[in-house]
Amino acid sequence: MPNILIERNGPLTTFIINRPQVRNALDTPTARELGAALLAFDQDPEQKVGVITGAEGTFCAGGDLNEMADAADYIPWAGHPDGPCANLLSKPLIAAVEGYATAGGVGVALRCDIRIAGEGAIFGIFCRRWGVPMSDGTTVRLPRLIGQGRALHMLLTGEPVPAPKALEWGLITEMVPTGSARAAAEEMAIRIAAFPPIAMNSDRTSMYRTFSLDMDDALALETELAEQAKKQEAQSGAQRFRDGEGRHGKF
């Protein structure tokens, strides 16, 4: 069986990490395979939204320490240009987390725009015990998402963060019954894919790219990114609104 399973449903692509014998830990070939699959998805005009999940009830246990133990010099796979956490894609990704998302598995989840988790999911920087540093963007993305204090708590203690606490902290945005995270993520992805894509993706890009800019530069970039949507989508959308499509609470 392939280490990365890819399933398509109309505009949705679902990526399934398929190494359940090691709790879906990513060795270097699998990490590169996932990275290449994500780039191919991003370049496919027919695909609009992606979902990342793991096989057999576990999301991802991070880098494969069995491989790392035998390597004289290992590649920091998650932050490597060929890995699954580099580059900002032009399309949304949703993480569907069941079971454990630990170490680099947290990094893969953070690489996504939205995280949905089963109520039994566990997040944690478990590699703290083994002296393995994070090299997947976690030290950058995590404090931006949940705040520096909570991010430091996770990074320094390595303690498990169960799904209810992850929801409270903002690490995930939705908690669903165990076993239903993928279905919930795919249903959300299909809804997102139905929106006019230019405006949605320009808003998404603006949020990421303006994060470190001052206010004037950030507003200027937002205006620049919105221009294509205004030319291609906004007028037709306003006409549909005027013609009654959005009345009576229809979204």
C-alpha cells in the first residue's frame, strides 16, 4: 500500500497518511511524498480544498525516530522545501485529527488552515523527551495560533493536550465525536469549495502575508490582493444578491 493515499471527490482532495504500523510517523520518503502530493494538488485547477488525515485512528506521530536513530545526519523533513510543511499553498487545507497528533504531527496539523478533531484526540510535543527539536514551523505557527504562553507550555513541558483543552486554547476550532473528524472536515471542505474562489483565496493570502507588516503596508497589500476578485467575482456576486439569492437566511 502507498504511504500516502489520495482520494478525490469533485473539488476535494483528501490525503491520508498511511503508516499505521508506526502511528503514521513520517520517514523521509513519506514526508517528501506528502509534500509532492500537496504541491500537485495546489497546481490542479480542478481541486479547490484539501483535507489531511491519518489512517486507522491516528493522525501523525511526527518524524519516524526509527529512521532518525540510524541516520548520521537527518534531514529536518517537515521544514525542508520538499517536505509537507514548507510553502504557503494557494488553496485551503483542513486537518482531520483522530488519535495522536504529536511532535511533527502537530506541525502537519498547524500547516493546515483549519483543524477539526475527534473528542479523543491528543496533541503534544512528545519529542521533547528524546532531544529532537521541532523543524516543521511549529515554533513559528503555534504561538501565533494559541499565544506565546500556551505555546511555551506545550513546547517546554511536552505534556499532552487533549481535544477539549485544544478547543479551549484555539488549537482546534471544532471538536466532533471520535471517528467523525474526517467526515466533518470533508463536509466543511465541500462547503468551502462552493464559494467563489478568487475572493476567498485572496482574503486567505492577505491574512497570512500581512501578519508581520505594519498597518499601512498591510492595508495596501490587502487592496492589491483583492483587485482580481473585484474585477472577476464581486460584481456578479452583487448582482446575485440583488436578484434575491441571499434572502431569507440562505447562505
